[in-house]
Amino acid sequence: AAGAVKLGISEKSLNLAIVQQLKKLFDEDKRRIRVYYTRTSDTNPTLDQRVQLANKANADLFISVHNNSTNSGRMSSANGTAVMYNESDESELGSKRLAQICLEEVTGQLQSRNRGLVEGDSIYIIRTSKVPVALIEVGFMTNQQELDLLRSEDYQKEAALGIYHAILRAFEEGY
């Protein structure tokens, strides 16, 4: 799914830009953390291909990068970062704790509004992930100020840095 398109900007291109910045951070990281990307260019793997990559690799964790929109799709004042998790994963180092780490690190880095954790079992990639999963809704494309930020390379770098720190912290906590 290509996701939302607002004022000619597609969600998929914003998500990809953030992931490409994240890849630069991992490429420069001397720890040689093995990262599998579902895409690093404008391709569109199926939801099943995305989740199977994490499952088959027996990944330590699975991070999915997205951006939010209002249900109506209309521009509004709704803004901020939320993270979805798998509520049926009740392990101590599971989806909910990973989502909490991502929420704290991304909102801290971006100084964005913390919209909290969201139960995500209705989402296919969350429900079918066999590894701890967090789906990060970085910001709202239906908020003009946030959309302008999301379009800027500096903000994309900051979002990537927040996700990067979250992953490192998850490993420090034992993932």
C-alpha cells in the first residue's frame, strides 16, 4: 500500500526518506549491526513479504516506519508521534516495551507530541510478526506544520536518529 498522499506528497516517499537516513547511520556504525531493509528504493513489497523478512531472518526486532493521517484525510491540528505494538505479545522484552522505547526516543529527538502507544493487532504486519514489532507513526501528514517538517531533510535525519537510538537502547536492554 502506497499510503496517504497529501498535497502531492506521498507517505511512502517520506517513510523511505527516513529509512534511507537510518541506513546511513547503520552503514557508519562500527558495531556492524545486521540490518535487513524491506526496501531502500521506491519498490513496494507486499505486507506479507515485509513481515516474512523479519520472521525468516529470526530478527531481534522489527521496526516499521510510517506517517499518520486523520481518518477523514482532512488537514487538521492533530499532530505528534504514536507507536503501535502487538498487544498479544506479553513477553517482558516484547512488542510493547520495544514500542515504548521507540516512542520515548523518537519524541525526544523530534520534540514531537507524545501520542502514546496504540494497540496494533488489527494491523497485518503487527499481528503476524513472530518477533517483537513496533510500527512508528512519525508524524501527521494531515497537519500542515508537521507535513512541512516531514518534508525537510533535517527533520528526516532527526527522525532517523531517534529510531537509531531506540534500536541501540533496545539492544542495551537485552533484545
